[in-house]
Amino acid sequence: MKAYDKAQVTQLMKRVRRIEIKTRALTNNVFAGEYHSAFKGRGMSFSEVREYQVGDDVRDIDWNVTARYPDRTFVKVFEEERELTVMLLVDVSGSLDFGSNVQTQRELATEIAATLAFSAIRNNDKIGVVFFSDRVEKFIPPAKGRSHILYIIRELLTFEPVSQRTNLTVSIEYLMRVIKKKCIAFVISDFISDEDLTPSLSLLSRKHDVVAVRVYDRRQEMLPDVGLMRVCDAETGHERYLDTSSRRVRQAHAAWWQQHNETLVQQLRRSGIDMASVATGTDYAKVLRALFARRA
């Protein structure tokens, strides 16, 4: 575990507090009710018996109680079994450190994860996390409570992975082993990988309710025209120079990005998984609201 001096601890707690204030405000003021509507509980359970009212479903009549009161009719009332388990699969590979605007992809992923975590506990759901690279880096078992959320945020801010590479399949297989009952699984990643994700994602979505949250940076869409540029693969360390003044180079990069997007969308569609795509420096709350609205 990394050791921090007093000044570093103070700075870290300030960062944690800033994220808590922002994400809790979003949860309370923006997502009120929408998360609840988008993600359903396990089913309906018996709550009480009350007298029949116009519009009630006759299939809900409790004939045993009604038989004791000849002049009155009673129906069973059911309520949703609300408590859910929410798992965040958070990519901590090297590529998430990239960011050319006001924040890195990792910082964006942290805020999104915190917002989803506060939405979960506000609805009395448990929340857990799997940090992954090309291995499972850390597992935080599902639990409730503010202290648990703050622990998750601290880990999101400070966690240093062993590996810089990405293998999403490894984390999916791990989640399938450790979480036996159906859960809501948010996969937060840039999804930049050579893997065919369809088999593992399809298997995951058959057991759990899965949502993909793709984070990216605008500079990944189109290279800027700035002349000779040295670029480094954050996951392999491989460096090369690109002549960004060349239209052919910029067009080739744009074509790669478009193909990557199309492939990802196809893999998620074949797996039956919803996706929200969020760029650094943009309003992720708007994107999440649209996602919740679609699901509701």
C-alpha cells in the first residue's frame, strides 16, 4: 500500500470531498427517480391486503379474506423487491491516463463511477467494484453506506495498477465467479482492445444486467494538424513519430477510429448490452440521464 505524508493525505481528502459533493448533488438533484426506474428489482413480493378499488386487477383478489366478509372484496398488494447489487468494472489500464482537454479519461471514469455509486446507495442498493487491467487488480465486495462509497472514491483516485495492459475478458470471467446472484454491472472503460468481446459480454449479459460506459477523448477522433508528433502507446510503451501535417495520416487515423467505434457498437449490440459514450470535458450527467431514460 502506498504511504502518504500528512500534506498528501490532506490533499487527497480534499479531492475525495470535491467528488463527493459534486456526485451527490447530481444524484440528488438530477437523477432522482431515474436510476430507480431504469434498474428494476428482483420481482414483486406480497405487502398487504386492502379493500378492492375500481381499476384493481381482479387477479389480485384475495379470495380467502374476501370469503370472511360477504359484503366486501379484498385484494393483495404487492411491492417491488428493490434491493439490488451493483458492480462497477473499472478499467485502470494505462490508456485511461490520456486526456487532452480539462481532464483525463481516468478522472472522468472516477466521477462517473462515484455518481453511479451514490445513485445505488440512495436507492438502498449494494455497490462493489472490480478494478481491472489485463488482470483483476482489486476487488471491493458489495456493501452499503457512505463510508463504503468514500472508500471506493479514494481507491478510484489513488489506485496504482500492476499492469498497464487491457483484457476485459479476464474481469468478466472473475465477476461471473464471485457474484452468483443477478446484479447490475457497469463496465467503465475506453474499450480500446484487440479482443473480440462478443463471447464474454454475451455470457455476462445472460446472467447479469450489463451497461457499457465508454469514456474517450476528442483527440482520439481526429489528430490535430501540428506537424511532427511523438506518440507513445500507454499500455506497451512503444513510441513512434507521426507527421500530423499529412492529410493522409490524419485521414487514416480517423478511419481507424470510425472502424473501432463500429466494431464496438456491433459487439455490444450482438451481446444485448446498452452503451453510453462520454467524452472528457463534457456533461456526463446528460449522457447518463439519456441512458436511464432509454432503459426506463
